[in-house]
Amino acid sequence: MTPGALLLAAAVIAQDQDTSLVKLGPVGIQPALLLQNVGRDPNVFNSATNPQSDFTMTITPKVDVTFRARGVKTTFNQTVDYVYFEKFASERGVNQSYALRAEFDLGILQPFASASTVSTKNRINNEVDERARYHTNDYSVGTRIRVFTRTKLSVKARQTDTSFDSNEFFRGESLAAAFNGELRGLDSSVGVALTPLTSFDLVFTNEQQRFDLAPERNADSFRVMPTLTFSPLGLLNGTAAFGYRKFTPKNPTVPPFDGFVAKVSAGVTVKDRNRLTTTYTRDLTYSYDQAAVYYLTNSVGGSWALTMGRGFDIQLGASRNRMHYHQTASTGPADDTYTSYEPSFGYRIRPRLRASLIGIFAQRRSQVSADRAFDSNRIYGTVAWGG
């Protein structure tokens, strides 16, 4: 094993042993503080014709708490964002998220449960430009079962509740009508360890999407996703899932979908100092547009990170997300394409203190409507302590 791989393995092992800043017996506490997005946003509202500029920054305190004792591991995470805009007070806000997860090692059985809640004004995706307040609550419960030395089964039930404030609108559409509701899912899988660093899982998923204010958008889904997982101990790590989804709307006027979907997030370390990563997603996403109902996302991204020594590093990233609509309120089949390029330069001042200068050069082009297109070129700074 190369020195870089040995260092990576040591880091993963240390993480499993808990490297929290504060330790109180079985309790580990890891605080962090970020000053991020410090700079001028040249297009606050993602406008096509009249971009508005403003100074912005975000202060983010966060804490991770871990409890380990006798086959029990419990983690709690809390993050708060204080988002500031100098001129546009409507864009200011406080984002909060809390997450709790418990895992139990009972030998053959390894049950787990989790709950999380988020209240945020961040944009929900690349399609909706409005910074609209919404809330999500996620719950899950399940267990992993060790069948043989290298084989495991798992089952998980989950639910996600989403709610926008009733006064939130985008392009004349009610975001509450478009998104408020619940997603219920049941995931089951069978997995086998192919090597000490690689495993294969066959994952089956059944989902039911139900909307509070627009039941005509209700749908059921079935997925089967063969998935390869590469251990963090290897030079290649991450996951790659390619499979099939059948999307069946309850409304016969909404076209069904039946085809290929994928989700990939993987990286490789080259010559110890270079890190290459790639992401790819192909799946359905619900749209704010009541006529479109959903669009097909094809998103691909990649990055290269170089550790230069003496605490310096650089990173170059790019991504492209093509959103294909079967129809919209103003046209038939059409695409919106979001593209971004993200260079960054960082310096680790101390082991727990890092500063970086980041650029985001983004644009969206639209076949649906010219006023959905925009350009935004930002350069901002971030300082992070802890983590």
C-alpha cells in the first residue's frame, strides 16, 4: 500500500475511533464555525434582463455530538445559517437543521433509526430561483441483517414531509401547491462483499408521493438499482448505482416514465496529492410548473483537487444539469440547461482552520422561455474552523 493510501486508511480508522475536539467519556463533541459566501452576488434574483447586485455573507455555527457505548452509536447534528444581504432584506434569513440517528450492533441484527428536520430559505434546486421558506421532516427506521460472513440483507422504511409557506410563489405558481406533501418509501436490498474494499448491493425501492393541495400530481414509483460501493480505505471510493425506474402517475393525463436512472458519486486518488471526483444523476424531479408536473434530470459533474504542500490546495470543478420537460405551460417538450464552473484556492492556516477563495461562474439557458435564462459570475471567500 502506498504512503498516501496508508495515510487515508489511518484517517478513516481515526474517524471511526472518534476524533472529536471535546471528549467526555463516551460522548464526543465536534464544534465548527464557518464564515462563508463573503462577497458580492452580481445577480441576486437570477434575472435574465435586470440583474441586481448586493453584498452577502453567511455565518454558520454547527456541532456534531457522538455517543458510543456497548454496541450503541448515537449521533446528533445541528447547523444554523445566518444569511445576510446588505440591501435586499427580503433575501435574509435563518436556516436551521437538526438530525438524530441511532445505530445498534446486536450481532446478526443491526437496527437503526433516524429523524431530521430542516427549515430553510435556500433555493430548493436549479429550477426554482425564489429563496422561499420551506420545511422538511425526514424519518427512517430499519435494520441490516448479517446472513453470512460476506452477505447481508437490509430493509428500511422512510418518510419525508415537505411544506412551503402558503404565501410563497414563483412565476405565478404556488410553491405550496407544487411541493407540499409526503413521500413514503420502502427500501430493501441484498448485498455481498466482493473484496475487502468493494461491495455489491441489489436495491429495490417502492415509493408513494402524495400532495396535500394538488392530488392530481400523486404518483407511485418502483426502482431496482444495482449498486457498487467502494470503501474509503481504497484509492477508489464512493458509490455507483445504475438501474430502472417505473413512475406511475395517478392522473391519466400525466405521462408515465419507464426507463434508465442512475446515481454516481465516486473519486480516485492519483499519486497521493491529486484527487479526481465525478458525479452523475439521471432521475425524475417534480417541477413547480403545474403543467409540466416533472422533468427528467441529467446531471454530470467532475472536479480535480491538488494538494500543493505547505497547506495550499487548488480545485477545479464543472457541472452541467439538463432538465428535460415533456411539456410546460408555454410549450411542449423543451430543455433548460444549468452549467457552472467552480475554481477555488485554499490555505490551511492551522489543522482546524482553513481559508479559501472560490469562484462560481454559472448560467442557465432555456428553450421554454427566454426570461428563465440568466448569468451569474461570483467570487467569494470562506473561512472554516473545526469540522
